[in-house]
Amino acid sequence: MKKPIRNTLITDFSLYLKLERSLSKNSIDAYCSDIRKLENFLDDSSNESGVNSLEGATSDTLNFFIASLYSKNLSKRSQARVISSLKSFYKYLEMEGKIEENFAEMIDSPKIKPYLPVILSVEEIEKILYGVDLSQPEGHRNRAIIEMLYSCGLRVSELKNLRISDLFFNEGFIRVIGKGSKQRLVPVGAPAVEAVNLYIPLRDLLPVKKKDEDTLFLNRRGGKLSREMIFLIVKKESKSAGITKEVSPHTFRHSFATHLVENGADLRVVQEMLGHESILTTEIYTHVNSEKWRESILRCHPREKEFLRGKSK
């Protein structure tokens, strides 16, 4: 027998995430997918907890569910994400008065190592850019895409939705529509401006679809590029340049932020340029090249210098 209240709870939760938390569609889908995993677990006749409703879940129910995730060999990072979704969902139910006690807040997340993203060196990025075949029909577009990803630290969704009317090249900025439709202004470098200006006349020769007349990056049919297509473009150009690292559009965002921090940019400024809500998210870039910094600091330490002088004698 159907229990519509469950679907209503998840639907209401998704609206809360959209309207009050201003989360992106991808984040909302991930949260709701995790809650549906719990819903399916409760529907399972072998469910040991004896509870069959989301709002009736107890500490034991949630622990049984978490144990079932462990048995499926989910990575610690995936387990932590599901637990985060549960905590958000039950906090929402508690705020709405749909449950009296929030048992999810007592769940411990697995300890995971800090995520250190793949970073490209400046030389590797230049190798990719200069390796783009500009004699091909999409060559100038592909170089402009990579230049914009690296110059402005854009998310793939922000690049996909970038409009010609968002470009303020004379002022040296672009307008970016980020997560939750929040706008920010990001400085744009001269190489990226040049690449886009070389691409636009070729873009205008395409049979541009009416709804995409203001969209900057288009496919050969004159429509907006998909996320998947941008991923494929980046991978293709990286592979052609002989880069063996696992490269995605986000790799250029990580590299952009890391290179700024390495060269002395203020962390708060980098946070604003990336559109991070919390400075804690941006702080990862202070750890990425810690070994390089460690060596630099030790070279400047008087005791280290004295030791190295002694070794060289």
C-alpha cells in the first residue's frame, strides 16, 4: 500500500533546500536520492528495525540503515555524504514539528582524509592551451573554454550558462551566475579575453538557436553545450596534449585557486571569486602545495641554512 506522506516529506524537503537553502539542482537531487535510499530500506521486508516510515525512524533504525551501507562497501566519502543528507533531512523535520526528537544528529560520520584535488601546473595548462588545433572548426571555441575555466575559476555549470551579455571585457570583469542563482563579478585575464574575442566571430557563423542567441559557448548546431560535452572537450584536449593526470573542467578551477594562493592572493578574495559560501571550503587550497611551502620555509630558517652550509663543506 502506498504511503503518500513519505513522498510529500521528500518533496517538501526538496522545496526547502531550493527556496531556503538556495542549493543547486544537483545538490538537491543528491540529498533527495539519499533519503530515498532510506525510504527503500524501510520498505524492505527484511528491515530489522521494524519501522516503516521516515518520520518514525529511531536511533536504531538509522543505525541499521547505516550498517546496510557499510555492507555494500560504499566508500567513506559516500557514507559521509549520506549521513550529511540524513542530518539535514531530520533537522528539517524537527524544525517543521513533524518529529519530536532528531535521532540523526547523534550519528557519527566516518573519519575521512581531507580531499586534495588534482592540480595542473602552469606549464601543463599552457601545454593544453597551445596544443589545441585551431585549424579545426571547434578549435577556437575549445581554447576559449579552457582559458575561461582557468582565468575565472568557473564551475562547469557556470561556464555552460555564461552569456555574451555577462562579458564586461572593457572593464576587465565577467558576471557569473553561481549556485542558488547568486551573482558575482570575477576579473578576467587578457589571454582569456583574446581567446573569446577570436571565437565570437566564428560562433556568429553558426545557425544559432533563438533561445541561445545570448549563450556564449555553443555546439556546432547552434545550441547550448551540455555539461557532458564540456567534460569531453576538456578530456580530449588534455589527452591530445599528453597530460596523464585525470583532468576535468573542475581541475582548472582547482588549479586557478591554488595558483592564486601560491602567489600570495588573500584567501577571502579567492573565496569571493570562487563563490564559496564558507571560507572553510576555500582553505583546502592552503594544503594542496604544503610540501612546496614546507621546503620554502625550511630554506629560509637560520638553523636549516646553517645545516645545509655545513653539509656543503
